[in-house]
Amino acid sequence: DIQMTQSPSSVSASVGDRVTITCRASQGISSSLAWYQQKPGKAPDLLIYAASTLQSGVPSRFSGSGSGTGFTLTIDSLQPEDFATYYCQQGNSFPRTFGQGTKVEIK
Amino acid sequence: EVRLVESGGGLVQPGRSLRLTCTVSGFTLGDYAMSWVRQAPGKGLEWVAFIRVKAYGGTREYAASVKGRFTVSRDDSKNTAYLQMNSLKTEDTAVYYCSRDHNNVLTDWGQGTLVTVSS
């Protein structure tokens, strides 16, 4: 199985800050990586797929990069509605696996 | 508008069975693979099961933690997917989400249904 490791597990940030979350795969997954945002009590929402393609309707302050085993999600100019938990997920092979999540909290 | 609605969750005793239903609208179920993902209370996301479209044989994949106990199926004529859960364990307690699975990405999710396994 491919293990997905996110860091940090949590980050405290202020509105307007830039936040970067890292996701590392235990083996190469090409660009088969997606990022999801989840707010408390809600289902996850797709933010980015194919490592760097923004899902329709997602604000442009979100961006993704990377390939192979290392990936990043960057949020430029953090907004109040961005405080949530973020997950990466690999789609390269079964079983599909998620990172453990990164909680973005208000500083 | 794409919509997925799960139902069938509830409280069940260990060892018993439960069937979850995912009814979709806003797209043709038969054109898409589907996945089930769960989230235990206070924990992260865990992929559970996947079913391909009929054109690819409707074959299935499972997480090791549920293989042999859970069965995913689909009825495209009813725009509905199912997750049959047998021999339930306390560690199966979670919110279960169905998701449209397109090109290895979980593009749309239902609101989830809570399954509690407890005596």
C-alpha cells in the first residue's frame, strides 16, 4: 500500500497569511494526487486534482504542485472560510489512501 | 446540480449487518465509478470500497480492513449504489460517505450517514 504522510498535522495562522501543506507518498504516484478541504460536520470538498489542477469554483488563492513523491498545497492570503482540515489522497493505485490531515487553525 | 444522498445508517450490534444506500441525481450513475469512504469519530478519512462502471466489468476493490465483510454494488437503473456491511465490528463505527469517483478523484460527495456499532 502507498502511505501518504502530511505535514504539519496542524498549523496556526492568521487571516492574510500564506500557508503551505506538504504531502509525501511512500512511492512514486506521478501526478495522481488530489487535495480536499473538510469543515467540521461536513463532507470533504475537492480542491485540486492531478496535483495542480484547480477544481471548478475553487478560489485561485489555492494552488497545488509536485509530482512523484512530493506535493504541496499552498493557500495564499488565508481567508476566514479557509479554516478547516485538509487531506491529500493518492489515486495511483488501490487501495486509495489519504494523508492523516492538516488542521488549519486561527492564530 | 450533482447530488448524492446516503441513507441506511444507524445503531447496530457487533456481528450484525447493515446496508447503506447512495442515491444520486444530476448525473448518470452508469457513466461513473463510485467509492465509499468512512470517517471514524474525530479521525481522518479512510477509503473503503470502489466499483467500476459496467463497461469495465463493474469490478470492485476493497480496503483490507473490510474485504470479505463488505460488498459494494450498483443499480444504474435506479441511480443507486449500495454498501452491504456484514459481520460488523465496533471499529466500523464511522460516518460513511459515497462519492463519485472520476479519473481516480473523488469529485462529489454525499453528506454522509452515521453507522454506530455497539452492544
